[in-house]
Amino acid sequence: MHEPPTPPASWRVALPHTAAAVPVARALVRSALAELKHSADSDTAELLTAELVANAVEHTAGEGPIELVVELLPTGCQVEVHDPDPAPPGNLTVPGPARSPTPGRNTGAASC
């Protein structure tokens, strides 16, 4: 018996470096999870995505696009947001763990 092809397990989308990217990113995550009837908590996924995109818009310079990556996993989903600003975020009050992001790209990630 022939099985239908499985849908892609991840998406990469370029978003504008403006506040308009936030609701677009939320809608993309909601649609992806609903279309695939995925078991991930879509409310949490939407909220985390909105926060990551809003942070990228607010705390990075430049006009380049912000990249949204959504990966569906057997246990939920992973959302990543990348921006083109090579400078680390400024005005951090609590130092975070040492990480080695891709050169020239800041990254935020969340699992839902």
C-alpha cells in the first residue's frame, strides 16, 4: 500500500524587520501546527514566537530580514529567530550562558 508523502518537518521564513513581523510570525506558527494537526501546544508556541520576533525587532539594528525557523519534533516544536545584526544585544542586566552563535547572526530559540 502506498502512503501519502509526509509534510515538511521544518519551515524557514524571512520576515520584515518591523513590528508587523510579530503577528505574521504568530499566524505562521498557528497555521503550521493546525494544518499538520500537531500535538504541540499552539498557544505556547505562538506566545514564544511573538516574544522572540519582538525582541529581534526591538533589540537589533539594520533593515535586513529576520528569519523564522519552525521545526516540528515528535515531542513538540522548536522555534528559532535569527537576525542579521552581528552585534550582541546591549544593555543586558544578567549575563547569560556562553554560546557560540553562527558568526554574524544573533539567535533566539524556544521549545514548545
